[in-house]
Amino acid sequence: MLLEQLQLGITASAFVTDKDVKAFAQLESQTRDFATLELQPDFGQISVTDEEVADFYQANLLSFMTPEKVAIEYVELSKNQLADRVEVSDAELQESYQQAVANLSEQRRAAHILFEVSAEQDELQALEKAKEAAQRLAQGESFAVLAKELSADIGSAEQGGDLGFAGLGIYEPPFEEALFALSTDEVSEPVRTEYGWHLIKLTGVQAADALTFAEMKEGLLRDLRMDKVEQLFVELVQDLENLAYEAADLQQPAQELGLEIKHSSAFTREGGEGILANRSVIEAAFSPLVLEEGANSLLLELDDETIVVLRAKEHFKPEQIELAEVAASIKDVLTMQKAKEYTQEQGEALLADLRATKESVQQDWTSFEAVSRMHEDVEPQILQEVFRMPKPDKDTATYAGFSMQDGRYVIVRLTGVNTPDNALTAEELKSYKEVLASRQGQADFAAMTQQLEQEAKIERF
């Protein structure tokens, strides 16, 4: 909470000026006119010798290792396995039924007149009015009419004081005690609650609607079985934890608890399918406890209903891959690398010529006009480079060049930068401010934590 308070205090106090917002908005809405020229790598002109392949292999031996793998055996304790292990007797069903019926209560319909205790009306004044109303009722006046006239409970007053049917546990104890002591159509003496003084009338009684044993049996059986499974699961989890800790393998825990020992195929630290996709299982399988000490793992909770204990069955350490197995892939890498370097050399020479002569070579340029930062028809890397380029001088193009991941070399000729001068609406200004202030706040907090780290005395091992 303290960390969050500090972070919020810094991030929420950041702000930006209207000038900053307008400058940012102009940059956001800016478009650019440019053309691209692509030089494709010619892989047919590239040759890679066996000696070069061997040299690359020797220089990168660690890159040509088999991944570390482990195969495990494990026992799985699941609640789903325990349903057949529990039994529910008829006596238990009958006892559960009697408890369910006993917990059902009749519903009582109440009406009331509330005399509120407030700053305008103290305790004695409210009680006195309640007594006067009780006398009027005793003289034969209608409870509903008096409720509309006198009750401070506006919601029920319009309904003649009616509160509808309710069972036990709904009203405050003094109100409930008085209500359940009344006979039908009987009115209570004044009753005090936190709201004031009440006159309560019992207007109806609805008996508890208890189902028969036959009607409830299936539900009771299901609930009792679930309760027993839950209890047994907790007990077996404790037993499994003790046995797995004490045993040298999984044979004893599996035998004593009636569990099956399962086996997995070998998998890497990236995991696999099913249980092998669970991060807890992967971390436990490659932990020092399991791999180095050869012990059973601690209990692993896969979900609320499944517990697993595992141990290493076989450990496959990384091994060197022979050159013959990777020679083809190394050759492909070196071919791409050489082709990319050669294409880059050609591109840089052409770029230098363009910058020196300021003249367009006779090549197939692809032109783009009024392209925004979010334009979808231009590759992201090209778009990013275009918007990094400086604004060209009047009647003069600006050139830039860069290599692409696939070996192409792209030359960009920037001819125009268009900045619209549209005024922001109040709503747009507010939206931009919130976004920019949030970014600034995050940057401020990051700078503060970086400074704290630089100034702190930290010993790293």
C-alpha cells in the first residue's frame, strides 16, 4: 500500500502544458511524402565454403547443444478420483433431511407504523405519539389509515404500513421478537429499534414449505457426498505430503493412498502438453531438489481440486550436436549474412551517390503521398525510419538507407513533411492532456526508481 501510494503520488501529479499538447498533436497528425527504392539480395551470387561453415560452428559451439530435458513420474490426487471412495448411509441422509427441515422457518407478513427518533423529535415525544396511536387503534381506527397518516417510513406508509412476508433473520432482533410473538391481526406494544418506536401488526402467516424426503434425497446425497469428498481430500493431501517427504520414491505413497504412478515423455524447460504445460510442474521438475538431490517434489497445486507430487525419472543433459547435423542450417545463415552484407554495401554506395549528386537514379521508385504514422500499406520498419528522417529543405529531398531483416536494402527519398494546423477541440485537448500526463508520470516514477537504485548501496552475488 505504501509503494502504491508513493507511485500514485508521483504519477498522478505529472502535468503537461497546452503548448506541449498542441506540439504533440501536430506531430501525431503529421504526414509525409516519400518514395522507396528496394535492392533485393542476390543469393545466387553468394557462395559459402565448408571451411567457413566449420569456423562458424567452432566459434558458436554453445549454440549447437541439445536442450536439457527431463522425464518425470508423478502421482496425482484429484477430488474427482474420490467420489467412489465415500459412502453415504440412509441414517446420514435422514439426519441431513431433518436438519434441513428444521432450518426452514415460517414466513410472517408484517405492517408497522414508525415514530422516528430524530433531532426534531426526541425519545419521549416519539414514544408518546406511539402510545396515542395505540389508543386510537384500540378505539377501532384502521391500522392502514393510521400508517398513511403517521408513519415516518414513507415507503411502507403508502402501502398501509405493509412490509410483506419475511422469515427469521430479516428484521432487527427486537422487531423480529415482537413480530413472531403476535397472533394474526394482533398489534404489538411500542417496540424500540435504532430507527425509533414501532407499532407492529401481524397480518398473515405462511407455513414453511418443506419438501418431502424423496424430493430432497438426491440433493442431500450430492451435498453429503461432496462434503465427505472434501474432508477425505484434505486428509489425503496431508498424508501425501508426509509420505512423499519421507519416502525415497513414489512407490510407497502411491501404494498406501491407492494412487497410480504416471510417466511423462521427456520435455524441456519450455514444457509440453497437459500437465507438462503447468509452470509449477516445469519449475519443480528442473529444481535442484528433484534433479540434483533426486528427491520427491513438494506438493504442487495444479488447481483447487488437483495435487501432484513428482520426481525425475531420467535427466538428459545438454550434449554437443555434431557439425554434420547442423551444417546445412549454418550454411543458410552464412548465405543470408553474406547476401545482406553485399546488398548493404551496394545500397550504401548508391545512397552516397544520391546524397552527393542530389539526382534521382533511373530506378523503380515507389511513391507514397500524405502517409501518416499509422499507415497500414507501408511496412512498420520503413514507416518508422521515414518519420525519423529530418525535414527536407525546400525543393530538396532527404535520403536515408537501412537493411531489412530479410536482406533487402531500402533507400528512402523524403520530399515533403505536412503538418496540419487544425485547432484542437476542448474534448481533444483534454484527452491528449490525460494521455501525455500519464506517460510523463510513468517516466517520472521510472526516473525516481533509477536514481534510488544508483544511490543505494547494493551488494550483488
